[in-house]
Amino acid sequence: MTITDRAAASGEQGVAPAGFRLPAATRLGRVRLQVADLARSLAWYGDVLGLRVVHRADGQATLAAHGDDRPLVELHERAGAAPAPHRGRLGLYHFAILLPDRAALGRFVAHLAEIGERAGASDHLVSEALYLNDPDGLGIEVYADRPRGSWVWQNGQLAMDTRPLNLESLVRAADGQRWTGMPAGTVIGHVHLHIGTIDEAAAFYHAALGFDKVVWSYPGALFLSAGGYHHHLGLNTWAGAGARPAGENDARLLSWEIIVPASDDADAAAASLRSAGYTTDRMDGGWRSADPWGTELHLLADA
């Protein structure tokens, strides 16, 4: 029986892991990035993305939206770090900033046009998205979700696609309002990683960590989530055979956070990883682990 057959037979949306399953209320926390020049990055993340500094000290800075102190991005300087190559390294493909509504994304589109910042654009059916690269070549998506009621599930799998984005419609949604920075309610919606093989990644993130599979028909890719979301985590092999993990002297993703409702949930997720043969280490508020290619994740209880 195939994945599609099992999902259809169960009547569920997506495919749940056989063992531990992350709670439906799971969400993502901050991403930590290593950059070559903190001042250069802060200028870009402020002027282009519209994030603000809420803390800065000792070669690092924490960024948040306006009117919202929830940390979204933490930048750590390693002077001279090598930029990400065009094809990418194993590790970060992009992290994705989720805006609270379509009007905000429309204001962001107009802002990018006004300052002359280039961006890719795609309609994924479940969401509308823009794609940028920071000064170190690290990938960033800025997107808004369509209402969940409009998402289509087919034989257990969520229908997603990559289609041209109607930018004019998005700008109209802004109703003439100007961009004034990332608005309150902005969150990290998902993280998308370059990985070595789909099977190894599924063993770690699905079978052991407990994400559901929601999309598996993209060539060389797998999308996972908790609670029926379109994806909290994307995985792909698009960096190609022979791609190496990002190293300590590269611009890269240092870690990303998975926030579960309670400490018992974090403990259970860590125990599931250990029972599958992966290493976990206790940290303040939860647990630390790393996937087979060294990408570090933090399992934390919601404060």
C-alpha cells in the first residue's frame, strides 16, 4: 500500500508518523543565522525586510516585527564568512516569514518595487510568496496564507503548486497603504532545508521527530507539518549530488526552533528521537538535536 493509499484509507489529511506525533499547536520560533558582516546585514534586514533590532551585543543582534517583541531572527557575526553559493549547501534553503494578512504582503510588494529590490514570486495555491536573498546569499521567503477553508486535500495530500503570482492583485489588496515595516503578528511560518536524501530526512523529521507528511509529490522534495498546516518544514535534494553541509566559516543557519505547548511535549519529542538512535542534549527550556547533515534544531516548550 502506498503513502497515498494509506492516507486515503485513513481519511486523514496527510500521513501521521507511526509513533510520537507533534501536537497540533506546534509552531516555529526564531531562526539563528551566521553572517559575515553584522552591520551590513542589519541595514538590509531593516531597510528591505522591515525588521527592527530588539537586542544587540557582542557581535549578535535579535530582530522582531514592529509592535511585537517576539524574536524572529537572530544574527551572529563571523567576520568573512563565505556567502551561500547559488545552488546552496546542505542546511538552509530558505526560512519563511509569515505576514498576518494579504494586505500586508501587498504593501511589501509595493515597498520592494519602490526601493528597487529584486524578488522572485510564486502562487502556491495555499499561499502567496516572495523570495529574496540577504547580503550573504541566504534564502528568505515572505508570504501570506490563503484561508485554510480554501486549501484542497486530494487522497490525503495537500494540493500545492508553483504558479505565477498576481502582483497587481496583491498591490490592490494593500488599498493604498504604505509599508511601515513588518507588522505585529508576523511569525516564522516555516523553514525549508537542503538535505542529502529524502529517506534519511523522513526517518529523522517524520518517523522520529513526529511531523506529519503533507506533500510528497514534488520531485526531490517532502513537506511536513503539525496540525494540518501546509508545512512547517520543507525538505529538498535540489542542491545536487555531492553538496556539502555548511561549515563553521560559512554564512548559514545555526539553528531553528520548534515550539511545542508544554515541557512534557518537548520531553516526549526528545525521547522519540533518542529511541530512533539520534542524539539529544538538554538545554535551557528544552532540548537540542541535529539532523543527519548537522542542521541544529531546538525543541522548546511554549513560554
